[in-house]
Amino acid sequence: MKSKFSGVTKTEADEIDPLSLFAIEASARQSQEADVPSTDFDETDEQSEEVTPSYGMYDVPSIEDYFPLLSGERTLMKLPDLLIQLTPGRLIPGTLFMTTYRMSFLPSRAHLASLAASNPSVYSMLNVPLSCIDKIEREKRDSKNLGRTIVVTCKDVRVHKIFLQAKNSDPSCSDVSILSDSEIDRALSAMCAYAFPNNVQFVFAFQHNFPPAGLARLPPYDAMAEIRRMGAVDMSILGGSSWWRVSTMNDKYKLCPSYPRLVVVPSRITDDELFAVAAFRAGQRFPILSWVSKDSGASIWRSAQPKIGAYGSCVQDETYLDIIAHSCVSRLSPEGLIKTSGVPLLHILDCRPKTSAMANRAAGAGYEPSANYPNTKLDFMNIGNIHVMRESLRALSTLFTYPGNLTGSDVTFGKQIEDTNWLTHVRLVLKCAWECARSIQKGVPVLVHCSHGWDRTSQVVALAQVMLDPYYRTFDGFRVLVEKEWLAAGHPFHLRCAHSLDRATRDEDNTSPIFFQFLDCMHQLVRQFPHYFEYSTRYLLVIADHIFSCRFGTFLGNCESDRDAAGTRSNCPDLWTYLHHNRSYLRSEHFMDPFSEDTPTTLLFLPPLSKILRNVCLWSEYFHRWSAIPTIITPPECISALLNREGVFRPTLFQDDPYRIEEELDSDTVSFPPRHPDLDLPAMAGASDMWEAAYRSARTEAGVMGRRSGDATSNYQSLPRPDISQTLLRDITEDTFEEPAALNTTLEASLSNTRPQDEASLSDEASVDLNADGAVPVVAEKEKQQDCLESVQALQATVNKQQQTIDKLMELLAERGYDMREFDLCPEGTD
């Protein structure tokens, strides 16, 4: 398959053997090659003269010096001594590597450490999966510039500028290499051939051998098991047969090509009627069951828009929806008693604006009119289409990546974010999902659809189920939810993400960040209500990073039939196995199982809508890490210590429980558990709860080492503690305590009075002298006892005063919102 950009096939790119062309042993050449003189020449001179490359004065590293390759990954190309622009006006020297999975720009160790100081995720930023690349462009060079600039734009906000053939103006760095135009063209051909193979079977997922030996792969998603778990085809709540049945009419995808093999439909609808209903809905996507309440029988259904404009009406479709409306005429009251409303009702949530629905009706589709569907209530939810979402995210991305938009006032940065309308769209999706869950809570069934029923519909029904069913707020449940409502139900991942396609081949107008927006909505819920979710925002961040990576076969293909035809389930690893073996690092420390008797969380998760929408904010953990100027909040040093030299997050000391320390106190060594490189997680220092876990782990390690030394005082002093600035202390102690410096002196003096050496001096003062005959003088003994008592009382008064000072200080800090668990002023093992 030819790449439109490269002019070479993937096979030809293999034959180029870029390693033999570009991989240079710089150390062997340093004493042999002369520096190439800096020469100004025009375009014609460059075409006629071949320039010999010169290389830097440091050894060109191997990619394995920075990180181990994944299973099945191999190095294709290495370009040493290039420059990359990460921030405006700053060029970083380093080496560009390309493997069968990623493109990595690796700066020197010194530059990497400098960059990581301001952005702990810089190493992840410099590693770009090839399938994540949106386009590779070569900028037209300036007549005064010897260089070539390659702009790599990614699908996940990142933009990298790589400079070739440029002389480095920084005297502290060596001259960069000068490559000929033909060498640059060959390098670009190799990049484009692997980044855009135009054939999904050439992506890395088909070469990746995962999981490694010794780790089990999760079994595939079982649709029938989920149907049984929901109780969808069990007996009705009033006894007798169920309202629903499992249909196998789509076993060969003839009923609806984008639906799964097994679908749940009303029991009273025959197979022939199913075909009639499918023909009346766009894309043959007739209403199918997504979820049903075991208590009330209220159910969530999803479909595409009806073809009202083309056919006028369809009796079978009207009967289909009327059956759903009547399914909850008799329902259970909260006390468990049978309650008969006598009024059948189906709540239809059309995710589109009404104007869009009316425009579609003029084109032959439309919405359900009340005249044809009398037992329904129709609401339009005003969620934008895929084009609106694409442009909104593009506008948001430019706030972080393009220097022209980084010079604006930081004071109005929040307004600039709101002006992109991305957060407004997130609020609209959450509002629609809340309305859906609210109707189910009232015992009213809901039908959700948009135009095709695979974008906005997937977002809304999935989020509504998260609110209604605690199972989907667990690791296992979230996997089932994505498999059921996104993969099996036919969200077109390949079309929306343009996997493996260059811009000349893909349908650019159909790309859109719909699934990413769903993860952003989930992030809002998990961030606001962490006690309800077993997984943390880190879990969502890892999933978001692998939407475009094509390391796993999970998000390949447009529907279940596409994945069956490509063999992704059998030939590619799945993302869920990778996440499963990293659960201990992605789990929320705040989760409270609603099935436990001593937790305040409830099975139904339906907080006030205003509480959700008014707390929607930017997903900073995702966007800030790619910012071209310092934006991400730098973590404490103790967290940096837990990031290994490659910048890959090595999770906390104890794989099963980061807070388990008792079993490790007597062990000889404390180290990270051994892990296969395929299980490494990216650095995610932007996650606040990871900060806490890493901080506690660092304290634990320091505490264990201190206890081994047998010095409780040094153990306490070696533990990392929050650094409270003098300004903060002055502010909170004003009109209450002494000045900060004096206060610190007082605290230090008070603490010094409790140290062992002071107690020893008291013992010396309390010692008595014997007279010549060995008797103890009574008067001298009483005087010494009195002196000792007074000393002890003075010491006790000092300690009491110091404790009162600390208590007052802690009280004020607590009032200002500080976490008092971090201020361990009384170390374990001291009195």
C-alpha cells in the first residue's frame, strides 16, 4: 500500500534500512571527521553540492539506553544531533529515533532532567506513537537558513517542530548534523510510510506480543453474561414471562451491519417485524436494549433517527415503541409494592438541537412526531454534532500548542478556555445523561438517539448507566460498558480516529473526538465524586492515551463485524489486559464500596445536576502536560524520586497495597516490584491522588530506612515534610502568635528541651554526693530532690506551652484547608 506522502511502500521502507544510513558511531568519528564550515548558499547551490554530515561531540545513545523496547518493537531509524522546539524560542538538542511503534526525540540526560523539572510528563510528551501522528509537514526553509523544519502534528494535542541541517547557535552545545536533501527525503519517506500505511493491519497492534509470559490475558467480552447480569430476559417483576428476548437474527450482521450479533428486543416483536423496523431507521439501527432496572423494570434503549421524511410512518416502528412505553405501566414503589400508574409513557431524548432534527426531516429522516407516537414525550438536548466537537477541541488545543496563542494574558486564560465551548459541550452531554438517569429513577423508560445513533447516543447511554448501576463504576464494569455501548454497538472508531490513514485517504470531515469527550465527561464525575468509583482519573488518562496509539486492537475497526473480519481479537492484544495488570496503580484511594454497610455511598449515583455542571473544569491532567509553556503544577521532589530516569512512572513500593508497611519493616531491602517493560505506565505526575500515593510511599521508605538505623530522631527528621513558607506562617499567625522567625525559634527551643541529652543533664543535676562514712546527708538529699522536681515542672510547663502553640497552629492550618494528615509533628516512637 503506497503512502501518498512518501512515494514508497512499507516494504520498500523496510528495504531502505535507515539504520545503516543514519545510525552513526559518533565516538569513532570524532577524531576523524573535520567540522563542516558554515556556508551560505542558495537553493541551486544546495542541489548541486552534496554536504557531508557532521555529528555532535557526545556519543549517540541507543534507544535502549532510555527505555526498553516493547515486545515486537524494533528500531528503524536514528537521526543524531537534531533540534526540537518544545517551548517558544528554545531549541533542545538530541537524537530522533523511529521504531515500528513510536517516534521518540530523546535529549541528552542533562536536558531531560532540566525539562522534567518543569514538566514531569516531558518524557511521555517526546514519545509519540506513530499512529497518533496526524500529519508530517516540511516547512519551506528561509533563504538565510541552512535548515529544514519538520512539523509533527499529533491527534492528541501535541505539536513538535524538529530542525534538520541547522547550525546550533547555542555555544554550549555541539554543531548539529547537516543532512542532504535526499537523506531528508528518505527519512521523511520512512516516517510517512510507517505512520500512514493506509492499511490497519500494518499498525503495531498486529506485531505486539502482549501480554508477556506469565501474565494471563483477560477473556473476551461475553454479551450474554452481561444480559443475564442485568436480568434483561428474566421474569417480569409481576411474574410471568419477560417483556424482552434475545434475538439472534443479526448473527451474520444482515439485520444491521453495525450492531452486535446478540440484541435484546421486545418479546412481542417478531423477526419479520424487526426487519421492517430496521428498514425505517437510519443505517438499519433499530431500537435495542442497553440497560434495564431490576427494581422498576424501566429500561434504556438506543437507536438511530427514524426516516419520517422519506416514509411518513411505519406501523411496526410505532408498535415497537408502544410496547416499550407499556412495559412500565405497572412498576414497583420504593417500598417494594406493586404500583400501577395506568399511563404508559416513553421518554425520547433526541440528542440533537431541534433545528438539526428538522433539517434532517427535510432530507428524509427526522424525529418521532407525537401524532404517530402518542405515548411518548420528546425532548431535544441541543448537543452539537461531530463537526462542532472537532472544531471545539481544535480551538482548545491551540491554547496549549501554538506559540502565537501563548502570548495572551494568563489572567484571561480561563475565559479563553470557555470561549472554545468545549466545557459547554461537556456540560450538555452530562445534562442529557442525567435527564436519562432521572427518568429511569422515576420508572419511565427512555429511548436515546441522535442522527446515526453511534456518537452522542453512545455518550449519553453510557454515562446514564454509570449513574444508575454501581457495577459500571468498577474496573470490570467499565470495561463491559465500553465493550457494550461503544465497541459492540458500533461507534466507528476507525472513521472517527482515522487509524493508519494519511490525509489524502481519510475522510477528514468524519473525524471527531467523540470517545475522548466521553472520557472527559467521566473524568468530571470521577474527579468530583471519587468515593463512588473504584478507578481513578489515572485510569481514564491511560485509556485516553491509547485511543490513537494502535498498540492494542481494542479501538480498531468501526464495528464488531469489522473486527471479526480483521481478526483483531485473535491477532492483537487488548487494552483491558494491560489495564488489569496495572489496577493497583490505577485504583482510587477514596473508593467506598456501596455494598459495604459502613460506607455512605449509594447504589444510585444521581447528585443534583447543578452540583455536577457548576464544577465542570478543564481536564488539566490531559491538556496541561502538552503545554508549550510551563502550565502543569510541578510535583514535590519525593514524587520525582519515584519517576525513574526514563520518566516512566514506577508505581509505589508495594504492588498490592501502597500503604502496607508492617510486613516490610524487617526486610533487608526496599525496592520496586519487578515488572515487565510492557506493563510500564506513562508518567502522570499531574494526577493529584498519585501525588499523595507517591508522597506516602516516599515517607514509608524513609521511615523504614530510619527505623533500621535505630535512631528515631533521625528517622523523624529524614521524613519529607510539607514546606510552609514564611509568608504563609506570617499570615496565619498574625495577631495570634509571635513573628514566624521567633515562633520557629520557640518551637526549636521547646523541642530541644525534650531531647535525650536534656534528660541526661537532669539526671546529673539530681545525682547526690556521699559523705565520708557513706551516708547520704538528709538536707542535701532533700535539696537535690527539690531542685529536680522544679526542673521537671519547668520542663513540663515548657512542653505544655509548646503543645498549645502547635495545637493552635494546626487549628488555623485546618481552617485554611490544609490536610492535617501530612503534618506529622509527633513522630512515631517519640514521647
